[in-house]
Amino acid sequence: MEYRKIGTTGMKVSKIGFGASSLGAVFHPLKEEVGMNAVHTTLDNGINFIDVSPYYGHLKAETGLGKALKDVDRHLYYLSTKVGRYGKDGENS
């Protein structure tokens, strides 16, 4: 895997990232176990940059990613996120 340094932060981020929108079933239904396996396979192959957002599946992607990463050493990955938007009862507005 190729990595890129981010400025003078000391962070070395994989050139390829994992987009976690699929964990939120944005494109089609996804069994939680399949999503967790995808995250673990990603990390096992040296990808350490994961993009997620509260907007992906009304927190479903973040929740699933959290479960997948629960027992993973925090120094093995970087998370990227963005501001989510919610309306009443967590519905996107």
C-alpha cells in the first residue's frame, strides 16, 4: 500500500481510502456482518483512511463502523467525517 504524509502532522494516510457510505445502506441493503468484514478486510490490506458521515443512513454507517472498529487499535486508522444535517427525530431535512 502506498501512503502519503499529511503536511507536518506525522500522519501517513493510505493513498486509497474506504468510503463507509455503504455501511449506512445508502445504495442497497447490507447485512451488518458483511459490512464489518469489509472494514476488517480494508484494514488487513493496509488501507488506514476511512471516510464516514452521520448523513450516511441516518447514523447507520457511523454506528456500524464503530462496531467494526471496537476492538481495533486506534492507531491503525484515520477517520474523516463531515457535518451532518438532521431534522426532527433524526430524519434528514
